[in-house]
Amino acid sequence: MYSKPKTQCNSAQPRDWSIEQLPGLSPQERANLRGLGITTTGQLLQNASTPQLRQVLANQLQIKTQYVNKWFALADLARIPGIGCQYCGLLLHAGVCSVTQLAQTPAHKVHQQILRLQVAMMQRRDLCPHVEEVTAWIKQARELA
């Protein structure tokens, strides 16, 4: 399990994670990606950078394209240093599907969506990142977009 870094990441340099850390993939799906030479989120983004490439990858893996689209969205969001693999799934489930979308969405709206999701799914408000953290994510997303 990924633990939050002890130092705050202020740089907007995109992050590249091991495919093992990306949430939502089964061990078999990870093994299948590794079999195609895809071992990092950066490689996944390169190999699935267009809808056509995502279709090709889905065909190679013999899975539905929607799964590859989801993995692509998770890997895209994970590029943001403050989000990484820890929060990319949360953002995706809260309705944020890309770095570009996050960069264009007001912080209070993203925070509200995440809070609503946390309360609905976990019945806990305390797990929601603070609005200042969400604001930092959006700033980083704008620098990457």
C-alpha cells in the first residue's frame, strides 16, 4: 500500500509510478501489462495515448476498451505529484477523469465532489483531503496541462 510522502511535493514535475502501484488492476492484469513491456504508468500513457492505441492495447490484452480507458485515466491523474497513486482513484470516482479536466475545475467543486463521495461510500468526512490540498493539485495540474 502506498503511504503519503513525508515531504510536501511542490514541484509539478510529472511522476511515473510502477504499474504495481496503480489502483484498480488485478494481479493478472498487471502481469499481462508487464508481458507487453508496460511496467510503469508512463509507459501505459505512451502505449495508450490515443483512442486507437487504447483499442489496440485492449485487443492485445483481450479485454474491453473501457478497462484500458480507466487505467489511462488513473495513470494520467497519478502524474500529478500531489495526487500520485494514492488519490488518483478517489478523483476518478469523484468524476475527475483527466489532468486537463482537473486543471479547469474550481477547487471548491472538486473538494465538494470528493467529500460527497467519502461520505456516501465510507460515511466519513475526515478522510477527505483538505481544500488547500485540492487547490495544490489543481495548481500542479495547470502546470502539467
